[in-house]
Amino acid sequence: MKRSRFSDEQIIGILKEHQAGMSAADLCRKYGVSDATFHKRRSKYGGMEVSEAKPLKTLEEENAKLKTLLAESMMDVSTLGEMLGKNF
């Protein structure tokens, strides 16, 4: 996954500029992001404060680890099932 050029704090600052009245098209031009990226970030970080962004990032990292563990365990179960099916 490609890393963002902007930190969570910077993204929230950009969104606060939008809430203050600056248009989305002007912000996209100013910061060099696409319209789709701006709206995606607005849906993720909209109405959020900087202090709320850190726990969100921690939860996302933990969720990614848990998904990896789940995928590995499902693969193990599938492999064991195939091995047992062949032996019996």
C-alpha cells in the first residue's frame, strides 16, 4: 500500500479548511490531490479532531494484524482438511 504524502494531522487540517468555506476543487489544486482522494479522506476523517486520529490508526494496524492471523489460520485449517481427506 502506498504511503500518503500527508500525515493524519495534515489531512485533518486540510478538511478543516474545507469546513471553513474553501471549495474542494481549490483545495485539491492547492495540495495536489485528486478529487476522489479528497472525498475519500473526507469520508474517513470528516469531523474528526487530531486527538482522535491516533487511536484510529492504532485500531487500523491492529485490525490488519488480526486479518492476517485469521487468513493464516484459515489456510492451516484448509491444508489440514485436504491432508486428512487424502489419507482417509
